[in-house]
Amino acid sequence: MFVAITAMAQERTVTGTVTAKEDGLPIPGVSVKVKEVPNLIVQTSGDGKFSLRVPSNGRTLVFTYVGYAPKEVVITSSNRVTVILESDAQSLNEVVVTAGGLTATKAQLGTASTTVRAEQLTQAKQTNVASALAGKVAGLQLNAVSTGVNPNYRLVLRGNRSLLGNNQALVVVDNIISPNSILGNLNPDDIEDIQVLNGGGAAALYGSEASNGALIITTKKGKNGVTTYKIGQTVNAEWISFYPGLQTSFGSGADSDLQIYTAHENQQYGPAFDGTLRPIGDLLEDGSMQSVVYSPNNSKKEFWDTGLTNTTDFSMTTGDDKSRYYVSAQYVDVSGTTPKDKWNRFSVRFSGSRDFGKGVSLDFTTNYIQNRYDVTTATSSMYDQILQTPAQIPLTAYKDWQNDKFANPNGYYNAYYANPYFTLANNRQAVRNDYLAGNLDLKYKPLDWLSFLYRVNITTQNASNKNWTDKFVLSAYTKSLGLSSLKNNDIAGSVSDGESFSTQLLTEFQAKVNKNITEDIKLDFTLGGALRNNTSKNIGVAATGLTFQGLFNIAHRTAANITGSEGNSTARQQGVYGDLRLGYKDYLYLHATARNDWWSTLPTQNRSIFYPAVDASFVLSNAIPSLKDSKFVNSLKVRAGYNEVGNVNLGAYNLLTTFSQSGGYPYNNIPGYGIDSRVVNPNLKAERTKGVEGGIDAELWNNRLSLSVTAYHTSTTDQIVPVAISSASGFSSYLTNTGEVTNFGLENTLNFVAYRNDNWQVDIGGNYTYYDNKVKSISEAVTRLNLSTGGSVQTVAEAGQTYPMLRGIDYKRDPQGRVIVDSRTGYPSATESGVILGNSSPKHILGTNLAVRYKSVRLAAVAEYRGGYIAYADAGSFDFSGSGIRTVTYNRERFVFPNSSYLDANGQYVANTNVTVRDGGAGFWPSSAYNTGIATNYTFSGAYWKIREVSLSYDIPKKWLGNNKVVKGIVVAAQGRNLFLFTPKENIFTDPDYMLGNNAIGISTLSYTPPTRFVGGSVTVTF
């Protein structure tokens, strides 16, 4: 009896709470085990709490939960522990969403995928989900295709496959197929995780749009047994981070040979700066004239404002044993770096689930988003006007163009280019976008192994826009000067109004079987069908010649006619699919899918598209005894997969040749129509992609080292492209199936816990991607397709070459590659047609990440390298103006063209060592024939290193909050984005991330404002 009493005295009760690091919420169902007594296990309750009787020999508790890294905690004398578990994205037992709402463990996956956690998405407080993915996913290339207050991004997985069609990854939010623009409108704090499916395997459940891979976004749904409120405030400031190289040596002037000062000139080929007082502009009507110190200033850079982003967040999560609910709201207010440009976004989300008992449950989510733009429509003109401003001009002094006579169009100094402050204010756009998305999943599980799901969802966007150019009448005096068209012609003004909507409705049914066929074989089978309807409409009306300044109304115009446009579209898709998973013991898994779609946009005989896929995974560490018992190898898996996908790169109503009203009609109340120049192959088919991939996933050294290696190859045939035909047919092109593009690549991810103890953890990671994309063929008649238009350089797809390529005008060269110049004038000459300049898409992308945690302090950083490609900047205008730094390479003196040769009297090319160009100033640099029209002068290596994110957060210890029962936690943080950019010296133009959209990547223009960096701070309070 004494022994029994003593033993009881030595036992003690240990209590505690387990929460998740990413959101601080309790985790129910966590296994709590006494390490020294393995059979002593309890689980946490719905509020994350546990209570456990521990014998005297128990000293350590082990906490484990699927999807989280295990954690050991030493029992202290207080007998109370507080445990925080961190997500473990590498665990093979982790359950992930694959596609269509189906789930699988990572051990079962036979294809490459990456999980991006909420903490990774929100650590730098991005407002755009797309930009938050940069540098974090192997195989993902992200480019900004617009700039300003809410940039758009192009996301491509495994390179470009289609020549003229869509190459972007599909975006799915809570099982709702969504437009890519939704990434700039989602609240990042609403997201639980993003599952990136690199290959075409998701197409079996989503259709052909997923042929380019998919981003499966799962939002938060609340947690059982706890009610938590969060309020957050983030403020970020934004500054210009990269500006074109500008010269600061010479001022206004445009004369060849001689450097003569011209007071109203935009070109900067005048005398060198000397600090004297010089007039600018022309004499005003009142006899006044400006004078400035003839020295350079920094106003071209100071023109841009400091942008400001304010974000306010609110969320609530609650639940009980039958239901979970999540409510959130966010307001984002942005003032951009372009003066007067503003954007705001408001979103609200309500999600949850309910278990009604008897196998019936319901999941739902709804999200409403609205955004509003007030921006200039003349970014390109404004930027050009800035660069056309001589360095001595005090540009920022001309903001008040309404009241300052020298800033007003009548008195502005420049005879050829308008005041950029006037341009941005006189050309505006107001945009309204409203998004509504909702999904409802009704589930019924009559048996343990059988379940049914009915899904219905909607996503709709309604938009309106109003664009205007205000009227301005120049004074008679200004016109009398006869300086230029800018100073001679009034601005008549114009206004346009547009409205549009696009709505997608989807209904889907799934029947699922999850059953152990034998003790060793498990079957998961899903059979489903889906119907989808996409409807859109846009309508616009425009008028020129405003009646009154400041009145932007179509009815108030001076011109008799108005112009209008309307577009209507309906497309339908229906599909049936099957998804089969077989598991043998815990180490061998086979996965097969098949889908058949019927698309209304294809010819009747080709509307049916069938695409199968199969993949397998073999967990060696569970199958081989020596590995199973290994202390170094925690898990080792090999995998392989094959898929075929149909890609429908054809919109509604594109099968027939159509008529449209010709220019100038209706005339005298009589309409006039012309037939389209393109005819369509009546047997047109969907593009077809066949892909194969294989890889290895490993976790080593007590899960401190994780590795994933994937190699893939795809072949896309039956490309939908136009080929030229004889004009005698009445048409100029024929849309048909032809051509093949192949893609090979490597995707590698490595993560390493470099150091870990009770207080410290240092995580280092990286991902590397190699791309080799080639155009194998186009057609017998077509060997090259232009993906862009205009200018001296084009993005092209060319048979036998890397895809895409830049092709542009170069200097004529001799057999040794030297530029051929005229033996008398020293001037070079241009090629008659374009030459291949190089690959315009990165072949190498390396992302690196670092996370250092000390107690409640966390430092995180993300960097990215891209290389193996070139880019082109459409920057000839600021060489034309003389503001570009290239124009002072030889101090405006005559020079020998570098690496040049000329043809001597014997017909031989000899090195040019003494024949100089006749004019090293305005006679050379503004010349299209010698400089600005030569694409190679503005082509540069696109390589760079960029520090994309740095963040530092501090979770204030709960003991500092005292016995406060209201405030449960406070996190303060500082963050920066795009902080540093390191490029080769030859890149004096722009950040290579900024490129044209669609498939014409590699070209940057003045339609993009200068790249920016962000620095700010945030506070989040949990109640």
C-alpha cells in the first residue's frame, strides 16, 4: 500500500494548449504522447487543450499532427505547456488538395506540385497574390505585364507551349475557375494555401484550361471550438527603384555639328552646361519669359510621387463540433507614384461548413470584391514627355498648369512636347470593377466507403469605364507664333463610356468510392460530370469634340456622329471524367484520370476532346527495410507520369468568316460592309499536348533536409495559327492546325533546416528551374510567326529556334562580325530585314529563401535570379531627345565607330581605326538609320538578381499582455519588397520583369511606369 501511495504522489497532471504558428489558432486532434511511455497518448480538444496524467519517469511530450512538423517539449515544474506547431509542407503524410476538391497525401502524388503556405504569401504584406509567388515555386515564371497602382502579372508554368494561344496557368479559387485578374483582387490574408500543379494533370478535373498547369487556391474556413477576431493595419511607402540612364552634361539644342542653344527645344544636343542664366521657352503674350540656371537638376526623377498603400484587415473565425465559419473584410487604398493616380479595393468573404448529421454536410464560400481606378490614360505620352525634358528644366515647378502661366499649354517652354503634368491631368480614366464569386458543395455520405457531392458555383465580373480627354483652346497669340502642331492646334476633347460583364456558371456532380479492397490494396475512385456556361457582353460609345471644358458627356459634343461598339459571347463546355487511385500497402500508388469534353466553340465534328493521364509513385523508404529503419533517410519517393491534354485556344464565333462595317460607313445613311480577310479551316481541332515527367522526393536527416527533382518533356501539336494564302482567293490568311512546340525542363527544390533548438531555427531553401522551349515546326508555307507588331524589333516564333525569340534590325557586319561603316562618312548602315537577336525568355530561374526564427522574432527573405536571355527596351525616343546616357559616350565629339570596318580599294574589309562619324551629336544619335532604328542598340542581357522580399516580425510575448483576457496576441512587423536589383552594366533601361503581355515577352515600352520598391510596417491584433 505504501508503494501504491508513493507512485500516486509521483504522478502529476500536465495541461496545455496547442496552436498553429501561421494564425495562432488552436488545433484540435493533435496527438500528445509521453516519449518515455509510448502507449500513453491523448488528443487535444476542439479548443486545442489537453490534460494528461504523466508518471514519474515521463519527462518529454511529443506533439504530432498531419501537415505539421512534430515537436518535442520538456515538461517543466509548472506542469503546464504552451506549444506552437509549424506547417510541414514536406511531409509525405500531408493531405493536399489536388483538383476538383479531391485530396491526396503527398506520398500518393505521382506528379510535381508545390504548396505555398499562408505565412509565405503574407510575410511581405503583398496586396497582389500573384506577386507574392515570385521566387517561391520551381517552374513558375512571373512577369509584370502592366504597372501602376494595381499591376497585372503573367504566370506561366513550364514555359510557353502555344504559339498564339493562352499559355497562362489556370487559377482555381475554392473550386471556382477564375480569371487570372482575380489574383490582383483577392485578399491574401483569406488564403489558407496555394497548391501549384506544374503539369497538365489537373486538366482531367478542370478541362483544357488546366493544360498549362493550375494554381489551386484554398481559402480559410474557420476552426472548430474557438472564436477569434483579428484586426490588422499595414502601411507601405513606394519609391522608384530603377530609372533609365540619363545624361547630365548637355542642354537644349537640335543643330547638327554645332552645339547651339535653342530656348524652346526638347532635344538636348545644345552646349555643355556652364551654370549661366539662360532663357527657356518663347516670349509670352504679356512680354514675360522664363530664365533658369543652365545646370542639370534631378526633377525628372522627382516628378514621380512617393506612393502610399494603406491596408486595413478584419477577420473572424468561429466554430463548434458541427460547423465552422470564417468572415473577413479588407480595404486597400493606393496612391501611386504617378501623380493623381489612385486605386482602392474592398472585399468581404463569408465561408464555412456545416455537418447536418446522417452523412449530410455542406461547404460554402462567397466573396464580393469591388475596386475603383482613377488613373491617367496617357502614361506612355507622359513618360516620353518627361524623358524629352532637358536636364536644366525645373520640371516639378510646372505642376499647377491651371494657374501658372509658364506651366499652361500656352506658356509651357517646350514647343514640341506637352507639359507631362498637363497630360496626366487632361487624359483620365475612371474604372469600376465588381466581382462576385460563390461556391456551394453539398455532400452526402451514406456509407463509410461511398459519398456523393453536388457542386454549383458562379463567378461574375461587372465593369464600367469612362475615359476622357479634356478640351483646351490655345490663345490666338500662341497660334500666331507658328512653332509646331502642338502650339498651333486646339485639343477638341473626347469622351467614351463602356460597360461589360462576364459570368460563368458551373454545376458538377461527383460520386466517390474510398474502400480497402484487400488488407493491402486501397481504392479511391471518383466519377464526375460538369456543365459550364460562360457569357459575356461589352458595349461602348465614344464622341469627339466636347462642347464645354470639363463636361464629359456623350450628349454634349460638337461633332455630329458618335462611334459605338458591342460584343456578345456565349460559350459552353460539358465534360465527364474519372479519377482512380490505387494504393498498395503504404509504398506503391497508381493514379489514372480520363476526361472527355465537348466544346461549343469548336466545329461540330471536333467538339469532343478526350485526354487521359496516368502517374505512379513508389515510396522506397516504406518498401525497402534498410531504408525504413534508416536514421538518415526519413522518406524517399520516386514518381513518374504521362498526360495528354487538349487546349481549346479558340474563342466563341471564330469558325466562320464574318462581315464588319467598313471605315467611313455608314455614309449618307447607307451602310457598307467588308468581309474579313481570314478564312477558317472547317475541320479545326483543339491543340494537343503530350507530356511526360519523372522525379524524386526525399526527406533526410530527421526531416531537416528535403529535396525534390523533376524532369519533364512536352510536345504541343496542332497549333492553331494563320498561314498566308494567295490573295486571288479573296482572303489573305487561313486559320488551321499546324506546327509543333517542344518543352524540356528541370525543376528542383531544396529546403534545409540549418540550425534548430528550443529558441532558434534557421531555414534555408532554394528552387531552380531550367527551360528549353523550341519551335520544332510551323508549316511548309510558314517558318516564322510575329507575336508583336511595329518598331524595329519583334518577338517571334521561328521554326528550329528557341521559343520565343527576338528578331530585329542590326548593323550590317563583315564576316568577322565587325560593323561596316562608310569609308568617307564613318556612318554605319542597317540591315534591310531583321536578324535573330536571341532568346527572350529566361532559361535559368533560381529562387532562394531564408527564414530565421528566434523565440517570437522571425526574419524572412526571398531573392531570385534569372538568366540566359535577352530583353529589348523601346527606348529610342530618349536617345532621339538626347537625354539618354548613351548619347554622351563620346562627349558629343566625332568618334570612330567601335569594332567597325570598311571596304578598301581592293574590296577587302579592313579594321577602321581613324574614320570618324561626321557628327557625334545631333547628326548621329537621333538618327533612325544610324542609331535609334537599330534594335541591337536597345537589346541587353535580361539577367538579374533581385531581393524580392525582406520581412521582420515580432510576436509580442503573451506574458507582456498580462492577464488581459481580451487581447490574445499582437504581432508587429516591418517589410520591404523589391528592395535591390542587380543587373549587368549594359542594362541602362529598365527592370527586365516588365514586359508586354500575351506571348510577346521580351519587349518593354514607355507604357510602363518605372519599377518601384516598397517599405512599410504592420500591426495585427488578435482578440
